[in-house]
Amino acid sequence: MENRKAKEFLEARLKELNERLHKLKEDASQAHSSDSAEMAVERENDEVVDAIGTETREVIRQVRRALAKIEDGSYGICQQCGITIPEERLDAVPEATHCTGCA
């Protein structure tokens, strides 16, 4: 993936992820029902929302790291072995930091 296209894609993805995280935070701040059965379901839902939030924050971190690599000129270079990450991999996973062999 060309760096300009990768940057545009990653910036759009970052915006999307930040919006998702904002919505998750809103969902997590909702008051719980006073009904014990409903409250149990809501607590289970809270756990799912928390897990999705954790995953979303990790992907945001990876996307920001990829954007920083574009800026410093090291985007597309495997962090482990130093070879160029194949374009097919970057097309599939633009925030990839390792080539297929090292991943």
C-alpha cells in the first residue's frame, strides 16, 4: 500500500475507532436497572463493552504507531527482521509491524 493511501486509510480508521470508543464510554456510563435479573444481564453486557473498549484502545495504539512510522519513514519495515513487509500484508493489515514470517 502506497504511504499516502495508507496514511489516508489509517487516519480514517483512527477517526472511526475513536468514535467507537466514545460510544462505548457512553454505553458504560448508563445507569443500571433496579431489577436484579436485568441488572445481572446489564453487568454481563458491561463486561463485553469493557472488553471491546480494551481491544479498541489497543487497535488505536497500533494505528497511531503506524501513522508515526509513515511520518518517520519506517512504515512497512518489519520490526523484527528489518525486511520490507509485503504489500499484500500491508493492504490486509495496514498497521502491521512485522512481516508474515515474523508475525
